[in-house]
Amino acid sequence: MKWATLNKVNRFTLLIFYFLWVGRVILAISSPFNGLMPGFGDGNLFASVISNNTYYPEQSIGFKLYYFASYPIRFLSGFNMINYFIIQAFAYFSGALIIWRAYLNYWNMKFGERNQSFSFVVYLLLVSLYPASIIYGIVPLREYAIIFSICVLVYSIISLQLRMKGSWLIIILSSVLIFLVRPQLIITIPMIVYLSIYNEKIKYYIPLIVLPFIMIKMFSLIYYPISPEVLSNIRQQWSTLHPVEVYGVYEWQSWLEVILSLPTLIGQYILSPFPILHNKPMSTMYGATLDLIYIVVLVGVPCLMLLVSKYRRFIPVSVVMLFIVLTGLSAVWEAYISGAVRHRMVSILPLLPFCAIMFTQLLRKSQ
């Protein structure tokens, strides 16, 4: 906590932090007994991995990588679900603190050292009340691990933008973590790093015409084949298995068709469960609808302040680029309504420090 806040935190703020963290831990460890835990097929699978320390041989390479990489955490938990939930909550809040420290480094470099204690309290509330993090924080999934890995990546690219020592080492560390948890996201890292360094002139964006396709080709050769046809087939297979839950079934034959589909895919990804590419009533998805309200009101409204030039300096350009790249790739891959709610956390969480300081600015103006 002291590291994340540069030792500028009072006892009251510490008390709030520990209260919120303990509350999340109690909610998580009681979820198997109070009926709050959502029913997910993936949840049952990961619960078996934690408790029995086994997995089905037919699982994907990505799942197997996570199985072996997460063994130390399962070992620390004693292969006990309750202990594992405590570790998940710790990882989530630790990741949130890492992002806050990255923003503090940026703000201090940009504006000089200022007391951000009130903004930090607002940030803690935004982090703690994020509906998706509550819903999936009480399910034994790998979301906690990918969120923590992305938080480390955010710290590294902001450090790189500020030309701080050790930035490249942390980028490598975060890249390894991301590959072990969700391999397909490794494609995004070279683009995010490149845009964190080169973003001031239009000519710097020219390489982005070919860079994504180079990364996809390399990923296809090394790990898993990706093409418009493959992506279409995956979505069609998922739609056959879960016709109500899957959205956006396409018959892509070229990358141009994929690019033309991006606006609606991104819209559905960010605004799920709002029906853009599906007809499932929002009234049947209470948790997802609450998450959408949170994103529109508590994230969308502050981000509208980016339209005012003087507020743009409060957010690192590297975070904006990370949001664009991660959201674009994830929107192409994602096809499940609940999956969009779950996976977009890695795009939303890095924006929360900016939202916190914007709310602080608004509150100060209203006084």
C-alpha cells in the first residue's frame, strides 16, 4: 500500500482499503455456501483443477500452460478453494495498486507531486464496486491472473513512456505472465509497446498496417493457426453449442471483412449485454446489466471528459493505446455475451485511475 501511494496515505484511507479487501474476501469465501456463485461450466472445470490438481488431457494448450504456471498458487492455497479465493482477492487488489502507482508516477512527472489521497479513495471504491470483478471474483477462474498480468504490463508501458529504468525487464516479465495465462493476448504486446513509444506523428502509425498481420502469422506458426476462416468457424461452432449465448456469427473470407465487422463487434463487446448482435433480453442477465450501467455511468461519463483537451493530459497515452489494442483483438475473438463482460475487465480496469481523478475534479468544481 505504501509503495503504491508513495507513502502518502493516511490511516483512514488504509482502513477503507482493508475494509474493502476483507469484504471482498468474505464475499468470495462464503460464495460456495450462500448461493451467490454464478454457475459457469468453466468454473466447475477450474474448481476441479484447484481441488483435485488434475485436468482433462483434451484441454487446450493455453489451459495446460495455465495449469502448470498456476501450480505454485494452488500449492500455497493447499489445494483448498477458500484459500484460493483469498489469493484471488489479493491478486486483484494488488494489481489495482500496481496500476495506481503507475499513474502516480505519470502524474508526478507531468504535474509535480500532489496529494492524491481523495482520488485514491474514489479509485478504491471504483475498483471494489466493479460488478464484473465481484461476479467473477467469486468464481474459480483465471481472470485474477490475467488481470494481475495486465496490471504489470500497464505499469511497464507507463514506465517506458516515462523512460524509467527497468521498463523493458518488466515488459518481458508481464509478457511471460500473459502468455502463460492467455496466450492469444501476446499478439497485442508488440503493438502496445510500439504505440507507447511512437504515437506523436502520423507517420509512426504506418507500420501498424502490417504489424498486426505479422504478429498473427508468427502466432499461427508457433502456437495456433489464426485466419478469418478459422475465426468464423469457431464462432459458428460456439453458436451451434450455445445459440442463445453467442453473438456475431460471420462467414469471413478475408481480413478486410473482419475489419469491416469491427465497429459492431467492439460495440457489442464493450456494451454487452445490450442487444446489438443478439436478441437475448437484458432482463435475464441482472449481473451483466449492472456491469453495463457501471461502465456507462462510472467509466463512460468520466471518459467523455477526454473530449476536453485539458483533461487528456491526465491519462497516459500508453494506457489509451492499450485499451484500443486489447479491446480490438478481444472483440474479434469474443462471441459470448457473458464472456464479453468477463474479458473486458482487462480493458476497463486500467481506465479507473483516470476516472477517479476526473470524479475528483468534478467534485472540486461543484464545491
